[in-house]
Amino acid sequence: MVHLAPWNVAESNFPHESELEQQLTFLLKYAILAPSSHNSQPWKFSVESNDLAIFPDFSRSLPVVDPYHRELFISLGCALENLLVAADHFGFKTAVDYLPEGEEAGPAARVSCKPGKEPFSRSLFHSIPRRHTNRLRYGPISIEKELLDQLIDCRRENDLMLEIVVGQELKSQVGELIIQADQKQFSNKGFREELAEWLRPNIGKVVDGLPGYTQGVSTLPSLFSSMFVRGLNIAKGQMNKDRKLVDNSPALTVIFSKENDTESWLKVGQFYERLALLATNIGIVQAPMNQPVEIPELADELADLLGRKGRPQMLFRMGHAKPAQPIPRRPLEEVLI
């Protein structure tokens, strides 16, 4: 059975009368609902006294598509943002220490949590279990400028920039970079083998990876998706599919950072997840199309095309569609250390 139980976390089960460590552990039930590359869930967590720590799990890295762990740390940043939103909601004051033991070892972030703050009911908390990456085709309805402005205004990080592309000509030019990236990646056998390792059937014991239904694949074909991707060069089919997805997406959005280091990657993940939660709140769906950002020369072309000096870190499309289904999550017990 595809493991979706973590998505059923209930606010009412917060252990108000329990010890602080149990309360902080409960917050992690929201952290693990964050998105991650290939749904690899490359995180571990520890709880000690009034501190929560997020660690990278390099055994779940993607060495072909993400050799420097950039997307891995972006994923950790997404989990961190969920954690902070949940802590805020339940009345904790938080302070984040990024890479407290340096970049070579130790946690990606340590969060000090102190109870006593007035709970913030207007937060994005209730969007956490409703946020799902929607990889299917979007409707042609444009996104209202007022909603786009809300997304722009949720940026808190001064060293990050957001570019939302809605003009058809520029959107098509960005789309061509996505198509070029598809050609390069899917023609690479190593890339296909790595992706195939994370494709999952729609049935069976599934706690991570990408079930077929995320791509609109029904149950029977999903049993063979991994073998199909591993054995065939499907670049042309993927290019055609992505061209249609871009054409039917009202907006393409890019997050840039001034620096291209680990702390920046974590903050990109926080910003992206905050955008995704807010988008969920206002009825917008989204999905990464990060292919050009994963290839350095195409990332540079994307920055030049959009007239930005920073480094593109996330490229995703936004639009309107029916809500997507949740995808598997490992139980919290598996990621606690």
C-alpha cells in the first residue's frame, strides 16, 4: 500500500500537556510533508532539550542530476520552512542557526524552540497537509495580478530574487531551455537509470519516490515505468510533453540567489516552500521544471534571458488545476535519530 498516513496529521493531536521534547517531535510531522527532489526525502531529524536539528541524509542523494547536493539542501530548506510554520502556529519562538558545525559535517540547521509565544492562527500552517506538487496539465486561465503580487510579497530573504514570467514570448523562450535540458538529460543513460530508481508503482509498499499517478500513469503501466525509463531513450517524448505543459501554464517562476552556497540553497528551499504554501492557500497549483537549472550552461542562459545577475536555483510552473493527490511519505519514526 502507498504510505499516505503522514498526510493525515491532525492539529488536534498536539500534545499540549506533554513534555517539551514530545511537543517538538510532533512539529516534525509537518516537516516531513515538505517536497523534495524525486520525493527522495533526504532528511533526518533529532530532538534534544529545546532544539530541533535537520541533517542531510546523503544516502538519498542524486549523484547524477545533483552532484553537489544543491537540490538536496533546497529540499532540507523546504522541511525547515514547514517546521518553522508549524512551530509558529503552536506558539513557539524560534531561532535558526544555519550550518552550526560548518558545511562539512553536522546538521544543516538547528532550530531553538521556546514555548510561550501567542499562537499565530493566520499563518500558512493549514496549507501544509494540502500542498501537493501538481505535475499534470494546467488550465489556460491566467493568474490574477493581485495573486502574483501576494507571492512576490512573501519573500523575506534579501539575497533571493523572484521572477514570474507570464508573457507568452518570454515564456516560450524559457520553455525552449527546458526542452534543451530534456534532450541532454534523457539522452544520458546515467540520468535515466537514476530517475528509474525513484519511480514507483501505484500499488505496493511505497514510502518514497514518484508513483505513476503523479505523471497521469494508471496502475498497470506504472508497474513497468522504471523498466521503460531505464531501457529507452525517451527524450523526444519528454520534450513534447514538457512543451505542452509549458504552453498550458499561465506562469513560469524562477528563484535566484546572489550566492551559490549551501546556506543560500537552504534559504531557497524555505522561500520555495513558503511560495508553495501560499499558492495552495490562494488556489494556485505548482510544480518544478528545474531541468535547465540542473545544467550549469543552461542555468547561465536562463539568467541572461531574464536579465538577472544571480544564480537560478528553482524553476517551476504555476497555474490552475484540480488538486493533486498526495504522494508517499516515510513515517516519522524512520527519520528520527
